[in-house]
Amino acid sequence: MGLDTSHDCWHGAYSAFNRWRTTIARVAGLPPLELMEGFFDADQAVTGNPFWRQYDEDKRGGYAHNDSIWHRLPIRWECLKPSSLHTLLHHSDCEGDIAWEDCIGIADALEALIPLLPQGDSPGHIGNWRDKTQQFVDGLRRAYEAKENVEFH
């Protein structure tokens, strides 16, 4: 069981898809997805975030209230400079679709990130970071040219 999309963009584990999107956000210079609206869970540690320990200590000490930075979480997508990637990053990982009109912008943005991705294979069902991203780009381009939405199921 896992995520399948139309146009051969993605076939694989939901967890791998989320690790891939987290990496895409990081190399794009965006905040960690774990801090973003739709992903943030105050009871979950934010991987790779050096501030999480302080948040956890503040929360246990009773300081995570309105006079701290933590009440501003999650970060809302509209607070960020608009990017085609937001459509992909904020999208459900198990249902819905990406409109064909949005596919070309996402494809272009992802393709620009490929050289920034780790070289080689990733543990955990992703395979080669760059190849997996190129597969997604190619699928988005097929959908755009066919004027068909990319469906998630």
C-alpha cells in the first residue's frame, strides 16, 4: 500500500513521499515542512530543527504560550513568497489532484532543484533522489501536455 499517481509521477510509500517532499522543501530554502500549516503537530519533534529542543523545554516548563514564538506555529503558506512548489508541498499525500495548469510551473521548479539534491540512493524506498525527482518532473510534463490533472490515490 502506498501512494500512486497518474502520469507515472510517483509510485511508492507514503512515508517516502513525505521524506522526498521534506527534502525538496529544504533544498528549496523553505522552512521545514514539520513547521508548516497542514504538517505541524505540537506533540511531534521537528526533525533536523535545532530549535525544537528549546520548544520542547519551553512547553514542558509552561512557557509555550502567547508571549513566546511558539504560538505563531504553524507557519501559514501564504506567509511565504509564492512558489509553484507550494502546490506540491501542501498537497495531500493520498488523494486529490494537481491541476494540469499548475504542472509546468512545478516541473520547472523541481527541475531547477535536481542538482541540489543528494547524490545517490536514499534509504527508505526513495531510491536515487535525483532520478525520483526527474520521474516526477517527467510525469508533470506529460500531464501538462495532455491537459490532464495529476491524480493522487
